[in-house]
Amino acid sequence: MIRFIIRRILLLIPMLLGTSLFIFLILRLGPSDPALDYLRLSKIPPTPQALEHAREFLGLDKPIMTQYFDWLSDALHLNFGISYATQKPVLPDILYFLPTTLQLAGLALALTILISIPMGMLSARYREKWPDQLVRLIAFIGVSMPNFWLGFLLILLFSIHLGWLPPMGIGGAKHLIMPVIAISLMSLAINARLLRASMLEVSGQRHVRYARLRGLSEMTVERSHILRNAWLPIITAIGMHIGELLGGTLIIESIFSWPGLGRYAVSAIMNRDYPVIQCFTLLMVVIFVLCNLIVDIIYAIADPRIRLSAEGVE
């Protein structure tokens, strides 16, 4: 297992380096001039002398690859520069807003797991009957509806018409209900459909038919023979959902005025605050990669064939 983990970590290093280069180049080679954006956000008149001083201060007068390696060196020392808008170090602000976003995404992930698994099991158990059709309808709506549109509908129904829930802001548990539902519905729907398909596939295999012939109850067959083998694809899906949930916070936090990292990043994007955008994007990539590493490890524990294959054992 240690060998498997080390191999996975070594494979992540070039991927992270490539991603960091892509993030840097896509921002540096864009149509906007970072020096002009710096002066605009700093409220300094863009005179030729000010532009020249800004380019020198930001290192924009150096070759592009030199700029990248300087930025990468600083990033490895957790120095992501100064925000153009606030004139403060970027990382402390990122870390200040991160916990509220993780709270939102974590609750959405928990809701996805807790609801999608019973939905998928119910749909597979009552295939082509009304519970299956109901679950499939909910899943179809969840996959088809964008989370920002669902957020607006939830505000319209539960805040404006019914007055049950606060429309925005942060506070008690009531403030969490609508944002969490809006973020998690699509992932929940995908998970339920995936588990249903996986359980139906496993239920037709030989060892399941043999278990039924032995006289085991349907509940025992489902729990010990079907679900035990059908849940492996769900592990992979959950790893992918983490990225979707974090990405979903970008818009949802703005809709619900949730003071998290997503709202902070949207403000930075609108202002073209490059140090914040670079730090935020790289942080999201690192979180996503680490979560998928954890999923790979869990997958290898659950199915030793994956680990042995990765280690080159036939």
C-alpha cells in the first residue's frame, strides 16, 4: 500500500506543475494588461511613468518564463503576492474565506451521500415500478437544472412567497438549507443514477444468482453481495463531485450572499485581480487533486486488484 501511495503522489507532481504553468500563462497572455489593472485597482492614474513603474514592480518587464519561475518559487514558499484591490497578502484572505466555503461544500457532499445512496438502492430494488420512476424523475430534474437557476427558484419559493427561509447571508442553520440544496442536487442525482445502474448490473452476475439459490433473504443478498460490489464506482464519482461542489460555490455564494471563497473569487475575477485569481485557482486544483488521491487510496483498499495492478503485480 505504501508503494501504491508513493507512486500516486509522484504522478501528481508533474500534473500540478503543468496545471500551475497553464494557470499562469492563461492569465498572463490574456488581452488585459496586469499593470493597467493594478493601477486601476490601486486608484493610480495610468501615466506612462506609472505604467513603467508598475510593470517593473510586478516583474512584467522580465521574460514570460522567468516570470513563471519567480511566481512558482514564491508559491512554493506560500507567497502568492499582494492583492491589487486590497493591497494585502493574498493567502491570508484566501484562508479567511476558505472555512465558510468548506462548510457549504462539506454539507453538500454529506447530503449527496446520505440521500443519493438510499435513492439509488430504492430505484434498483423496485425497478420499473413507481418508486423507480419517481427517483428517475427527480434525478432527471437534478441533472437538467443548473444550480444557479435552482437557487433563484428556491429563493422565490421559500423566501419571497412562503417566507420560511432567509434569502441570503450567513447565520444559523436556516441560512444553509437553500445553498446546500442548490449545490448538491446535481451531484445527488448523478450518484443515484450511477448506483442504480451499478446495482442492476451486479444483480445479474453469477454470484448473486447463486446467493439467491442458497435461500438467502433479498435484504442479505442486496447488502452483502450487490451493494458491496456496486458501491465501488460511487467512490470514484464522489471524488469527481468534490470538484463540482467547490466549483458550484462560485455562483451559489454570490446568489445567496454567502461570505465565502467563491464570492471572493468572483469579485477578483470581475476586478481582474490576478494574484487572487491565480492563488484561488491553484488552491482549488490542489484540493481537488488531494481529494482524488484519497479516493484512489480508498478504492485500492476496497478493491486490492486496483492496488496490485498499479504496482505491476499480475
